[in-house]
Amino acid sequence: MFETIVALATAPLKSALHIIRVSGDDCFEIVSKCFSKDIKDIKERTLLIGHIIDEGKIVDEVVLAIYKGPKSYTGEDLVEITCHGSVLIANEIIQLLLSKGARLAVNGEFTSRAFLHERIDLIQAEAINDVINATTKEAKELSLLSLKGETSKLVTPIKTRIADILSLIEVNIDYPEYEDIEVANKGHVVSLADELVPVIDNLISNGEKGKIIKEGIKVALVGKPNVGKSSLLNALLGESKAIVTDIAGTTRDIVEGEINLNGVVLHLLDTAGIRDVEDKVESIGVEKSKDAINNADLVIVLLDASSELDEQDKEILELVKDIPHIIAYNKVDKTNKPVDGISISALNNDITPLKDAVYERLGLKEETFKTPSLNNVRQLGLLKNIKESLLKAKEDALNDLPIDLVSVSLHDAYNSSLEMLGEYNQTDISKEIFSRFCVGK
């Protein structure tokens, strides 16, 4: 039995309207106790106008959207109460429902029930939160593909193929006397791995790109003092966020900002100029700059096009040699010397070549934004687990291990595919995921 839960589904702020969501086995009965009309016997989706009443007094005039399970968001009886947008009124209605037998929902509990009632799988459940948290149109549309079930379809064929081989192995082990059953030999396992590993590699590649679209990337702007990092940050942001002077060492702490570059959010970090200093405050800024380099997804190294490369420049280039980076020459407006590479003038907002280079480095194509992808840490981790398990099964098969031992790794791969969809050990997984949701969802 699922007890009836209630929560405010809109933000707890003054607004035109509020929506209160109620769901559970006793949902209709509890709402009937404080609504001007009896809804206990309603059998189909219905809209009603009436009053919420507390001991004969009208609390508010409301609209009820009534959903009969299983044809509801949660898969159970559900009512959405639309009241006037006063937080006071919304809280009065919630308190009244609590007094009639409901309890307050916890984070993500409505979506959790949709998952438990098999209205959605775990990938779709995660997509709901992604849609809510999307910061770009592109990220939202990518999440909507998962919400529609398109991403789940990427996992199902992998799960089915592994299950086919496992079933054959189990039949051979349990019923060796049946000669007309196809024999599951080690060649089947090798063929399975050779078939699925390239597919999984492609899913991982698309997932990493999808993760970039959904979450953006951290981009650190680094260089020696007075090379124009703060001017570049301001040019990228289109506003004067960072202080710019001719005095070396003006920036002593990380200055942050965000831009949307063709559908990808760049989390920009303007760092202190890297050099050997004795000033204690500036030295702390230099250390933070080095930390920013190590934590960045991409580093933009800014060099001065109007001067020769010096030891400070070489030290910075050494710092980023093993980190994804782009080298850009700034201050081309101050020199006639030809530059072999990306040349910009941050002061004059002439930075298009750099923006183009950053976007090209992301490796995103137009179809990437329309391709469903398994793009969060959990999903990508499970994809990698499936791949590793398949490769282990192949290795064991080639090493001529008994087929029942080979199947152990296949079971691991199969369980990871189930876990992806929330069909394996679902209680622990869902509890962790739904705790990240807001209360009314």
C-alpha cells in the first residue's frame, strides 16, 4: 500500500497560482474530506471547480485536476490542486490535507513512485531532473529525448543480446541431454564481445559529448601577468566583470563567468598571472591558478603576440602540456609581426578565431545535439562496466576456461545493463537519484 503524500509542486513564492500535488491509495478519499464535492468515485481524468473547506469555512476557490491511476504521473490516484498564488493559502491547504491523513512528500517521491509503478525507467527519471535543471535550450532538448524513452532504447538491444547468450549457456548447463539445443560455445562469447564492444565505445563517445552539452565545461584562462586574460574574460562575457589595468598582478583571485557558446556553457575562470612572486597575497593567487589548470576541462593559454616568448611563457606551457589546451596570441593590434596560430585582440573584442577554435575542440556536430545519449556519470560508468565485463568474458573464452566460468563476466555485464534501467537493485539506486529532486517532483 502506498500512503498518500502531498507537496507544493510550484516554487514557494508569491505568484498568480500555486499547484499542490496529492498522490496515493487514499488520495481521493483524503481530498474529498476538505473539498466541496465528493471525488471518491471518480473513474477517469476529470477537472472540477470548487472550494477547499476547513470546518465549514472556505479556504480558497480551487481547480482540481483528477487523475485515476494507473493513468497518472505516479501511476496511482493523483490530484493536483490549483489555488491562488498566496504561500499562506497553499500552506493552509497542505496543513489541512495533512490533518486528514496525508503526509509530506520527500524529495523526488512523486517521480520515485512513477518509477516504482513502472511508468518510467531510471534513465527517464534522471531525465526529468535534467529537464528541470537545463540551462540551455540544447541541454533541455537532449534531456527530452531521454524523457521520451529514446535513450533507454540504446540499452535494451545490448541487454537482450547478452541475455540471449546467457540463456543458451544456462540451458546447455541445465539440460545437457538435449542434443537438438544449440551449443553455447566460447566462440559465441567472443563474437558477442566483438559485436557489442564497438557499439558501447560509440555510446561512450556520444555520452561524453552529451555530457558536455548538458553540463558545459570548465575553461581556465591562464598566462603570465598583464597578457590580457581579464580583457579576454570581459570580451567573452560581453561585460566588464574583471578589473583591467596595465599593472601586472591586478588579478589576484579567480574571477568566474559563464557564456553560452553555440549551445554549450563555458564556465570561465580568469586566473592570476603565473610568475614567481614574493608578495604573499599574489602567491596565493598563483597557486589557485595552478589548481584551476589541473581542474579545468580545457585551458586557454594566452601569449603576448607583441613580445617574444620568455621563461614565464615556457613555464606555463610546460604546466599545461598534459592537459587539453589551446594557445592564443593576444594583442595582435600592437604588432605587425605575423603570428603562427590563433591570433586575437581581447581589447578590441576581436576574439572570434578563439571561440571557433574552442568549439572545434569540443568535437560537436549538428547531429550530436539531436542524438540520444547516456550522458551522466552513473550511465557512463555502467557502460564502461559492461564493456570491461564483455572483454573479460572474451579473454576467459580465449584462454579456454569452462563456459560456466566465462558466463560469470557475462552476468556482470547483464546486471550492469539492468542497473542502467533501474531493473537491478533498484531500491538503493533510486533512493540516491531521487534525493536530488525537488520536493514537489
